[in-house]
Amino acid sequence: MERSLFVILLGLLVAGLAINYNSKYSTEVFAFRSVFNGLVYFNKYFGMKEGDPTTQMYGVTTQNWKHLSVEAQTYFNLIRFNNAKKVNDPVILRQNVNLNMAPPISLYNVLEKEEVSSLRNSKFVKLRDSFYLDFGKSKTAKTMLLIHGGGGFAGVHDGLQIRSIVEFMSNRLNSSLLNILSVNYRKMPLTDVEKKDNKNFASSFSEQVNDALEAYKWLINEKNVNAKDIVIMGDSFGAGIASSLLLRIAEDQQLDMPSSAILISGVYDLSGQMAASTMNEKNNLLCTRELLAVMEKLYKTETNLSPLNTWKNANKRVHSTKLLAVYSKDEEFTAESVKFLEVLNEIEHPSVKVIVDEMMPHIYPLLSYYIPEARATMQRIIDFIDE
């Protein structure tokens, strides 16, 4: 009798897990999270010893990480172990960057989704929390224009960025963020075949900014979104495009400026030299020197378009857009964020907020499922949007 009851309960558990898996996760995400959560429990029970995280994927931490949550230490250990083998092939680098660690967009986690054919199938979604009330005072719904990172040659519009934000928002009630348009801007080509395909690949940084500008205009003209209700958000290289997009909008007197912009772990130097010369090896998790070398080669003729240069002569219309800069003191592009903030101070931008955390990796707010510290920062980002 007991054995039969056990078999029934086990069957119900397996069925429940299968239903949950099929409705929420991809195989890739389900497998990664199962391994990660198992390692977290192992490390909490058996503890973690100081050592070289590249030697094994669990149980190893460093002196620099010990003050962080076990979840953060586990994630850092796992990623450092997986990245121990250096990759020089740009195509393989692109594939590695494109790996997803968050659930796919589906009607399970959004109310509506749309592939925008005129924007190379950029993804437009309507979040589940479709009405915002703050103690009886209604606030206008916000729309996010999301520009993903990836060094300009990698990353996907339907990847970690939009997926992690949608997942976070599915557990957040009462927010003004209603819609997200994740831009499928053209990536820089890596092969001769890609170089001949200007429809799907860009030939310059300027073309990538143009793609983002077209998405901004689409929101205004096709979705009838007021510019004052648009929030531009970019991470890593996407933050570089986002900051350049703001300058492009400011130069067009026919376009209104967006209400705000969020720049996460921004890449503001197209030459890659600043990051290469200041790379923090003790916490280098997501960006490699090999990736920087690819960037340097792709943009070597456009370094004058680096936001660190162009923002020094910014049209004063950019002052009407509130800015939030988010970065870690201990990541690959820390120096670029610090320098960009100095430029903003030089031009006397009146509304700049900064979130700085310690020992967090590149683009850490997008890792909110895995790292409690990242969840806290993502909460502050959404609070900024709701202001």
C-alpha cells in the first residue's frame, strides 16, 4: 500500500514538473537552472572553499567573492569554470554570447506578443500587469525600447535581456511598464557571406544606431506611443547604441526626446582599448580579451563615434531625458562607465542617477533569477521607470 502511494505521488510529481517545464521553460534553460539550483544547495550544505574556480564548477570561491550570497558565488564559480577554455573563433564567440539563461517569451508570461516585420522581426510584447494604480492615482503606461548587448556582432533580440525582464516583471505587481520593444538591429558581419548581406548585417556602427532610431520612430508612428512615455534601455554594447540614439534623436527637431534612458554596464569606447587596458581579472566573468579583439577589428575606423567622444558635443535637448547609469565597480567595463559619467558631468546634464554595486559581473541586473544582489538592483531600475 505504501509503495503504491509512493508511486502515485512520484507520478504526480513528474507530471507536474513536465507540465511546468513545457509551459515555462526551454530545454536549455531548464537544464541550466536545474544544475545551478543543485549546486546552490550543495554549496549551502557543504560550504565553499577558497581556490581557483576554473578547476571545478562547484564548491570553489575566492576571497573577493566571500561577502556575496551563496547564489552569487555559485554562479560565478560555474561561469568561471565554463569559460576557462579560451575561444578565439569569432563565430563561436558569437554562439557563446547568444546562449539563453531565461525562459522564452510566450503567452504564459506576456499578454500579447508581436514580430514586427518592418523592423527585422523585432519583438513587441505587452506585459501581464496591464494596469497601474498607485493608491488611486493612475499613471501613464510606459513602453521600453530595449537594445541588447553582444559586442555589436552577437546577441539576439529575443535573448537574455527581454526574457529576464519579462520574467522579473511577471513577479512584480503594480508597475507602469506595460510594453517592451526589443530591437533586432543588424549585427556586424564576421564572414564574407555576411558582409555581402546588408539587409541582415550592418556595415557600420552608424547603421546600427539607424536601426534603433527606426524602432523609436515605429513606436511613435505605428503604436502611437508618446515620446514622454518611452524608456530606452541598453546593456553593454546596447548601452553604447542607446546613448548614441539619444544624440541622434536630439539632433532631429521633429522628434521629441524620450522620458528616460537606462544604461547598464555600458560600452562607450568602440576601440575596445580602455576595457582591454583596465580589465579586472579578479572578476572577469562574461567578457574576454578575445571578444574585445573582435570589437576592435570591427570598429577600428569608427572610434571617433564612441559615445565618450560624441557626448562631449551633445545637443542640449538630451538634458530633458533622465538618465540612470548602472554598473559594477568590479566588471570588465567599469572604467568606461566612470569616464562616461565624467563626460555627463562636464556637459552639466541635470538629471543623472547612478547605481553602483561591488563585485557584480557585467550586465548583472539581467541575472536577477540567479543572484539576489542583481534582483535588488533590477527592483531599483523598475522603480526608476515608475518615477
